[in-house]
Amino acid sequence: MQDQPKMQEQAEQAGQAQENGVAQEAAQNVPASDLEEKLAAAEAKAREMQDAFLRAKAETENVRRRAQEDVAKAHKFAIENFAEALVPVKDSLEMALKLDKPSVESLKEGVEMTLKQLNSAFERNRLAEVNPVPGEKLDPMKHQAISTVPAEQEANTIVSVLQKGYMIADRLLRPALVTVAQGKA
């Protein structure tokens, strides 16, 4: 019984030796020049792949760097359009202050014109007012209730607007400050 594992081991060694001999015979049957050609071709292919890899890596790095620069510029100059729209408003206010003897009417007219410029700047830059009307239902996403007051209208409806709110596109910049009805007692 102890001889059986030894015999299996010897058989396996003989099989491996025979396989190695077949591989060596096959290698000896192939001319060395063919092997050298195959090796040279494989080395050339490896160099070509290495070069392609390095070029792709460099290109990826350049794209990443350019994208970072673009994002940095976008952050730096994000308010450029809005600033351009506000410059005429500042100019108008400065001109109003330069008047030697302004009348109430001229000041009022200048303030109205300046307000029109400011409203125009807001519109061009998608800055919209949130100005709810009395009786409108309270929207906590756009309105902030400061207080509740007794009123002859439904509960949680707006009674008065204390301060307008503003939105940039679909994003709330500042909620409208409102008083809300308590509801009928």
C-alpha cells in the first residue's frame, strides 16, 4: 500500500519529463531565426503599445489640466455679465450726486430711471422678484412667515408683504418676508 503513492509519483514525474522533452523537441524543430523574428516583432509591438500608452496618458493629463483652467476661469468671471449690467446703475447714481442744486422732481426722476436700469439688469440676469399678493397661499419654499395676525381670510394665507424676495433662475436667493393669517376664530 505504501508503494502505491510512490508509484503514482514516479508516473507523474515520467509524464512531466516526457512533456518537457516534447516541448524541447518542438523548440529545437523551430529555426532560431523564426524565434528571433517573433521576439523582435513582439518587442516592437510592446514599444508601440508603450508609446501609445504614454501619448494617451499625456493627452488625458492635458485635457484634465485644461478643464481645471476652464472651471477656474468660470468661477473667477461668473458674475461678469451681472457686473456689466450694474455699472450703468452706479453711473446714474453718481451723476445724481454730482448735481449742484437738485430739485425734488429731478431727484425723483433720476431715481425712477435708475430703478428702471436696475430692473433691466435683474431681468437680463434672470433675477426675479418674489412678491406675493395678499390672499395667496403661503409657500415655505418662497416665503418666510414673520408673524401671524388675526384676519378675515383663510389660515396660512398672506396678509401683507414686509419685504420682497428674489430668485435667480429657479433658485431662491432670499425669501419674501410676509405676515400670515391665523384664520377665523
